[in-house]
Amino acid sequence: MTGFNTRAIHAGQDPDPATGAVIPPLHLTTTYKQDGVGGLRGGYEYSRSANPTRDTLQTALASLEQGTRGLAFASGLAAEDTLLRTVCRPGDSIVLGGDAYGGTYRLISRVLAPWGISHQPVDLNDLDAVRAAVAPETARVIWCETPSNPLLNVSDIAALAEIAHASGTLLVVDNTFASPYLQQPLTLGADVVVHSTTKYLGGHSDVVGGALVVADADLGERLAYHQNAMGGVAGPFDAWLVLRSLKTLGVRMDRHSANAGRIAEWLLAHPAVDDVLYPGLPQHRNHEIAAKQMSGFGGMVSFRLKGGEEAALRVCERTSLFTLAESLGGVESLIEHPHRMTHASAAGSPLEVPADLVRLSVGIEDVDDLLADLDQALA
Ligand SMILES: Cc1ncc(COP(=O)(O)O)c(C=O)c1O
């Protein structure tokens, strides 16, 4: 197999046979001419079912995650919904990591619960608790976000896969924060990888999208059936934008990781900061497992303020290079207050996040400029 960056640029992306175009064409079409009834060219019939630009992205994603099949969706949540409604039935339960993206929690606890799918929040670092949670026959999925949003907890993917498979449960890993450049969960035993491609895979804050990648071909077939039947597909232009961005994923992640590492160390020494959550710091509680299963620590840094919620809100409002905004993973740096913004839907639940927490999506600007911005905001 060729290296990651080579696959990011070439997998599924041979020059167009008709014209030699080096960049895969953007197929903005809903339908395809048939050569006689049922005479499809290359299997294309209707763009919800299949579109060549989406297919190219799906092939590239499968290659980067080392899976057998990739599927691209209109958003990360559309991917999650399609996955959960494919594999779960009424009466089933989902073992949910103790912190996860607020929208994932909302989907599971508010949208799927009325259809008879329950969930149990579990600390995925407590492997005995995970074993107990998957013991009942009804446990269908372990949902693991690693590193998690926004607390940057890291779970041991290989250990969770062993527990999941001993009880016939599927291990799903949301790999949005790491990206396949830093972590490939399928190679560690996970069954399904989920992405919000809105984040690092898109990388330029200009496209909303989602993806699933699986190891097992039969599960891939079932998901592809539901992708078409439920219809939450990625549009061709969105697929093309993500495909364009994948080519620079490696160099972007190296720079995100380097900048975030510098900022995490700087924050650690700041008198206004109570705690810094970054898996690259040796004192992070999951540093050892992060160093084992990731090849870098990514661009997300969270920190807690000694001055509580008020101080956290003040910092968010005072930065200028760090833009106050939701989302993450773009080339530009963002700052946010998870308790009131991205994770507001987890308020009052076991997944509620602390109010003194600030989350940074560290971009690829010059790190000295980013440090100066934080310095004046924390002063
Ligand atoms: C870790 C994680 N997973 C999933 C999602 C949902 O993705 P989308 O917003 O593309 O629907 C997000 C969005 O912030 C996320 O941060």
C-alpha cells in the first residue's frame, strides 16, 4: 500500500479518461441517459443512488481509513442517523461515552429514544463498566468519540473493540477530532468510523458533510442500501470540496498539531488557567494511550479558567484572531464556550460540560500571533 499522503492525493482520483482532467470532474447531474431501458452506463441511474463525484470521495475515504467501503452524507449527523437506524432496532441500547458531541447526544436521547432505542452513558476509560454495560443482549453499539468533544478524553480503541466483539456489539468510533491522518480506528479493531467531514476533512469551513467507513463488506452493503433509502447523501459539489481538501489533510494536521502543542504548553503555565486538556501533554490522564494509538495529537485544545464561567465568557469575547464561532477543524483558529454553545443540548444531562471550559480549534496561522492574541485576552 502507498503512503497516506499519496493515497489522499491519488486514491480513486485517476485523471478523467474522457478529457485527461487531472482533478476529478464535478458531476452536477441528477440523472443519467440510459442506452435502452435499464441500459446504465457504469451503473449510474439517479444521483441519490450514486454520483461519480460522490463515488470518488467515498473511494478516497475508504482508502484513508483502510476500510472496505466509504459512504458520504449531507452532514455528520445524517451519517450518524443512517448508521444507527441501520444497525439498531426498537429495544436496543447504545453504550455512549461519558462525553460526546452535544448533537450526537441529542440525536440519541431525543430523536431515537421515542423509537425505542435507549442509551447508557459510561466512562469508556472504565473497562469494567463498559463490560457490564454491553452484557445485556440488547446492547447493540458502543459509541466512542476519541479524542472526545470538548473534554479531549481518549479511549483505548483496541481494548473497547475486544470487549465489543466478545459480546457481539459494534464498536463505532467518531474519528472527527483526529482525522485518519492521526488515527485509523478500523486498524485497531473498530467496526465503523464516523466523520463530520465539516471539520478537518473539509478543513476550510466552507462545507458541511459526514461520512461512514466500515471494515465489513456486508455491513457496508446494508449501510449503502439505507444511504439511498433514507436519502441523506452528500451533494456532488460538497463531495468535490471535501475531495479537494483531502489532498492537503496531512500537511494541515501536522501544522494544527504543532500549533496546538505549543499553545497547550503555554496555557499550562498561565496563572489564570486552572487546567489544560490536550492529549499531547504528558500530564493528560490518557496521554499514554493517545501516544500509542495516534501519530500526533491534533489541533483541539480545551482549558478551564480559575475565574469560572464569567472568566471563560470574557476570554471568548476578547480574542480577535481566534474567532468566536461554533465548529472546528478549519485553517483559521476558532474559540467557543461549549457549555452555552456547541454542547448546550447536553445541559442538565450526565453529559453536561463544565461552565468554566473554553474550547480552541487551533488553526494553521503563525503560532506567535495566536499566542499574542490569547495573551491579551487572558490578561
Ligand atoms: C465530534 C463530532 N461528531 C459529529 C458532529 C456532527 O457533525 P455535523 O455538524 O457535520 O452534522 C460534530 C459537529 O460538531 C462533531 O464535533
